[in-house]
Amino acid sequence: MARSVRKSNGTRLIEATKLYAGYKEAGLDGDYRARFVGDMASRLERNKGLSKKQRDWLDSLVEAGVPRVEYDKALYQRLIEAQETPGVSDYKKGILQDFSSRIRQGRQLSEKQATWAESMIVDAAAIRRDGVWTPTPVMKARLASCVELARARNGMYWATHGGEAKAKDDVENWLKGDVAFVEKWSCDKMLKSFRKRLVELHDSPRFEEGVMAWTRVRDVDSTSGRSSRAAMVLVTGGPTIGRNGNIVYPALIEGKFMDVPTEQLWKRRPRG
């Protein structure tokens, strides 16, 4: 490490700022030395003093200049091209940026990372060749239903199903117009997660309008308190999504119209 020499804070600030710019220009701003130089420049800008060890290391880095690093230039350029492709999600861009930073620093990707990087590079190439994938109008309607149905699942579910949680956020942000693109992976994930509900909602409802069905209604008994009994209902419409994200059917029950959750409707009289 270079021996500390007398320099003003202003001089060190100029040197650190210039060196950090050199690291960035070389694509090495993620390097641990670049981060140190950037931190020191920030401290000096705020008129904070440096310790002797910090001054010594900063001076040695300034003296050495921007390091020359051997790296896989072809792979680096492919990663940069992929992350700059319009239509690649912010999530993938972040991963590609991390991978390209590792490569530029002369580091190697693990076997799993290399496979992942290659798949994202191929996906980006497909976007440049074929254009950005976008859901069909029918798929968009089903995805909107998925977002509504997701309300029926609590926080514990999403905390333990990270992939589905990410897909839900991606689809919801796209539907709201917060992002311009949505990945096919996220859409497929959501459609698969809610496939049974979607079949009932869009393709094959359990009950058609005008049919009779059974449910249970609650009565107040003066001697035993609350009790329930079976009651016949008239289904007055097709399935929709209720406020809590469950599928409901509009029905006429003993002169009253109400929405009944699909789980509380039966084709045969329930026992008891």
C-alpha cells in the first residue's frame, strides 16, 4: 500500500472522482475497489475526514489507476445486448446487469448462472427477431380474473409461493398500465395457478341461470341459538367474482336476492 502523502481533501476529492469515473467507463463500477473509491469521494464531498488507512488505500488506488482486467468480451457483449433489448422485464434486466458486471470484473459464472444467462440471452434474441410477446384479448380477460381471484389467498400463501407472487405482481402491474410489457412466463404461471377457477368462471359454470340448487341458511332458534338448515335456491345468473376473490352465483333464496359462494351451493340437498 502506498505511503500516505500530504494532500488536501480537495485534491483527494478530485483524484477520487476522476478515478471512479474511470472505473465506470471501464464497466468496473461494481468492483469492490470502485465502490471504495466512490464511498471516499462521497465522504470528501460531505467534508468528512478519512482515516489513515483510508487515505493510504485511496492514494494507492489513484497511483495504480484503473486496473486492466481479462474477461470474456464476447459473453459480456451478449449480456449487454440482452439487457438493453426493449421488452425484457426489469427483473431480468437486473439479473443480466449483475451477470455482466461479474464477467467484466473477470469473474466466472457458476454452471447454474451460465445456463440461466444463456436462456435469457436466447429469450432476448427472440424478442428482437419476433417482437415483444403480448397476451391475446381472451388471455388478458382471464388474467384480469386471476388478479381478482388472487384476493382469496392470504399473505401466508403468497409468502410461501414466491414464483406465483412475482407472476401476480407482474401481471397486475401490466394490467394497471404501470409497465409496458409482461412476460409470457408470468402469464402462464397465473393461468396455471387459477386454471380450475377459470374453467368454472369462463368455460363451464357449475350452475346455469334458471336452475334450482341447494344451500344452507341460518336461522335463530330461541332455545338452541343459531342453527342452519337446507334451503332450495334459484340461480339467477352466471358466476362472478366476489369482493373476497371467491366465485359467487346470484341467487334468489326465500324471496331475497344474494350472492352465494360456489362452495356453499350443491346440486343435491345437503344432509342434516
